[in-house]
Amino acid sequence: MKLYYAPGACSLSGRISLHEAGLAAEFERVDIKTKTTEHGYDYVAINPRGYVPLLVLDDGNAVSENTAILEFIAGLDANLAPGGLLGRTRLIEMLSWLSTELHVAFKPLWHSEDEAERAAAIEAVAQRLALIEEHINELYLFGPRFTVADAYLFVMLRWAQAFDVPISAPMLGYFERVAERPTVRRALTEEGLFVPLPSIDVSSIEALI
Ligand SMILES: N[C@@H](CCC(=O)N[C@@H](CS)C(=O)NCC(=O)O)C(=O)O
């Protein structure tokens, strides 16, 4: 399998999910501005929609749309989805919402210079994050089990922090919990994004007591 990605983009959720599933994959970086891959190929010829992620399977079939890719990976490792038929439907429900409501709400923050539009987008993202907070009453979105939806929400929370969207303490706690997973640290490291938590300066330890 090969995942076309851009560092820190929504494709990071696919990389995390592949690592969670223990699946071997190649990763090819795409410059999403010039639409060129790291090996110099025209990305639009590979994915006419021009977006990352794209997952190309070993038989040559290509899956586009982040939610479809995440659902596909959950199909390869049932541990990455809530159990049962209704659980699977709940996963699709959550992935759809993350994509069509939360992810899309960030668009002006990526593409607009207009301050009013940006402020409205920050508010829209904050409202949407507040709406899903109630789902995290245990460790993750679906209770104690980490699913592909958590990988997607983690990426959205990285963006939210980069754009100074206010984030509640429980949501921040959730973010830090996900960030500590070895697969997430590995994925961030591979994309050149891993930032270790600041270590405590022992020379000022008295100030902490
Ligand atoms: N509908 C697509 C959208 C994916 C998407 O927005 N990808 C962004 C990175 S997170 C991208 O490739 N942007 C490039 C562009 O806007 O040209 C999906 O859900 O997979």
C-alpha cells in the first residue's frame, strides 16, 4: 500500500491508523501547492481531485476521501472500529461529521486573509469541538477503544491549536492522551512534526514545590 500525504494534513490520520493496524505501507509526500510528489510526479495525474490523502492498494486500486480511507483501514483491523453493526454505523456517522462539519469549518483558516471570515471560522470550529466533547466521557470517542475517528480528531485538534481556537481542558486532556500513543509519536516523527513535551528544569525545582 502507498499513502500519498502532506505533513500534518488530514492524511496524518491515515498514517496513524496504518501504524495502529500494524500494516506496512509506503508514504509519498505531496506538495499540495504545486501538486507534485516527492519523486517528481504530477499528483493530479495520480489523483485528479488533487487532494491528499490517497491510498493506493497493492493491486493498484486507489481509495480517495479521508473517511473512506479510514473506514477501509478499520475494515482491515476491526480493533480500530467500535464493535457490532451499529458500532460500525456509529463510526461512519462520526467520520462523516468530522469531515463535513469539522474539517470543512477550517477552510477559511487555510485559505482566507479576511479577518472577519477567519474569526467566524474560529468560532465555528470551537462550537463544533464543543459539540463532540460529550462523546469523550471515557478515554476516546468510542469509550476505551482508540478508533480511526480518534486519529482524525487528533489531526483537527492539532490544527485548532495552530490557529488559536479555544480548546476546553477535557478536550486538551484528550489530545494529550492521543499524542502519547506510540503510533502517534511515530507518525509525527516520520512527518517531521514530533515536539517532545518540555522537560522540567531541575534548577528551578524549588519553585515547583
Ligand atoms: N474531500 C477530501 C478533502 C481532503 C483535503 O481537504 N485535503 C487537503 C489537506 S488536509 C488538501 O489536499 N488540500 C489541497 C488543496 O486544497 O488543494 C477528503 O476528505 O479526503
